[in-house]
Amino acid sequence: MTSTSGTGTASGTGTTSASGTGTGTGTTSAAERSGGGTDTPARLLQLLSLLQTPREWPGGELSERLGVSRRTVRRDIDRLRDLGYPVQASQGATGGYRLVAGKAMPPLVLDDEEAVAIAVGLRAGAGHAVEGVEEASVRALAKLEQVLPSRLRHRVQTLQIATTPLTSGDGASIAPETLTVMASAAAGQERLRFAYRSGDGTESRRLTEPHRLVSTGRRWYLVAYDIDRDDWRTFRVDRVSSPFATGARFVPRELPTGDAAEYIRRSMWREQPSYEIDVTFSASAEAVARVFPSALGTPEPLTATTCRLRATVTDAVDWLAVRLAMTGCDFVAHGPPELVTSLRELGARLTRGASAD
């Protein structure tokens, strides 16, 4: 059983009480009174795991599952409430206990299969820059893998290797291990060392103070303070290899822009030529916004069934032409001329491909 509270794992399938306990009564057994018949922390984890199943548990059934008296079950329920778990009790002959939604997200207790399923899903999503999920998914993956037993970590890695996704994102694939190492170093304020390949192919070793991971919808970027260059830098994560946290702590510096996403945006504008796009869509602004990357701008409604997008972008014109074609709706590109030319060439290429024998 795995707990996501960061306290580690509880091995085995539960605890076994001494025989002869009065599970069907309100009395407490001699073993329970002496404190030697049960392991309270492990029993609480097992009780929490049962309550996190979406159903109501009668007190008698919980008593039998845990091998303790109903009085001990009630005490354990009170302990969980003291820890912040909102356990609701219902009265009557068929009454029982149910875990309900509270004001805050309490730690979850997962069995082996649940932990593996969540880790595999997070690793699959972390390999690409998933818009809207961004760094939160990577932080969750780092926390989960930190407490996974080695046997479960091996199962996750095996499933990841043996699984081929049907589709992939627009950007380069990223090893989940790379993202989790970076996220953990940033969260723990540890200096991070890695090998880096620049856009012109130059290889270098970097020692940094990682600040934040940022997703642009296509790629992951790391905003960090470069120790050797004594300045802030942005690094494309798909060009990073062999990252590891050195264990050396640092006091966080103040980022010039205050916001990592804004710093990435300004860095991209400085390093790449930008141009203005102007496109009219034969679809509502809401429909276009659902299928078009928000990093490329926000469409403005013209009518209930048309909208227009004007934005400054730095992405490659050919890639933008493909993204427009993937929206699934009619559109007219008013500019720039390079985009119009690229769309004509793309259309002609697709037409030739469709008419080939």
C-alpha cells in the first residue's frame, strides 16, 4: 500500500490481529487493550484505503476487515478525523462510514495497482508538453516516484518501455526522468548539473540554480540561474541530457521578470524573429480556442459563427500552416505573405498526395 503523503510506504496487505477478538461486539479484546495485538499506523492506512473506495462501509464490516472491535474502529475513525480526513457517519441499522469531500485535499492511500496506473499515466503525459497541465503533472510524478517501492518502480518502467502511444505532441519527446529530476531540484532548491546542446550543436556542461519548468504547449523549458555565466538562462529541456541534483542547496534569487512564463516569452522574442499573423476562421471563437494552441494567441469573435486571430508569433511558418490545417474548420489567412505562401504549398502537396495512384 502506497501513501502519497510523502511518508513512505506500508508493506504487505494489512495487519492481522490476535484471534478471538470480538469483531461483532462493542467490546475491546485483551490483545487490543494491551496494545500488542494490532499495529495502529498500518491499521489506519488500511482503514483509509477502504474508506477511499466510493461506498459506505458498515461498522461491522470494517471491524471484520481489520480484525478489531467496533469500538477500535470508532477510535480509528476519530483519529482520521483529527488528521483532517472528513469521515461521515450515518445512523441506523444499516449505517456506516463514508469518506466525503472536504475543504482540502487529504493525502491518498493507493494500493499497488492504483499507484502503478497513476505513475504510468503521468509518465506518458510528461513526455510531451501537455498544455494546461504543465509543471503540476511533473511535480506529482516526482512526488509519487519518490515513494514508490523499487518493485513498483520497475513495473512502471517496464510498462512505459512496452507501450507505444498512438499519437504524440507537436514538440520533441522528453524522458520523464529528466523532467522529474529537474522538478525535484527546483522544488528542493538544489543546484542542478547537466549536459546541454545549443541550437548550433555546441556541447557544454552547465551548473545551475533551477527556478521553474515552463511548458509552452509544444516544448518544455527550464528557467535557471547559470552559475558559470553569472546570469539567468532558459534551456530547452529536449536538449538536456544527464541531469542530476548535486545536493548543494541555494537561496533562491529574484527572477528579473518575476514570472517564469513571462521570462520565457521575452527570451523567445529576443532570440527569434517575430511576425504578425492575421487569420479569419469560419467557426466560433470558443470552437477555435479548443483546438488551437493558446500560446499562439486568442481568437476574437466576429459573429456567432466566425472569429479572427491577430497575434505576434515566433514559431516557424511551416509549422503554423500545419496547425491551421489541423483546426478542422475553414479559414482565410490574411498575412503575413510567408504564411499564405506556405499554406498554398501545403495545399498543393496534399492535393498531389490525394490524387496519386
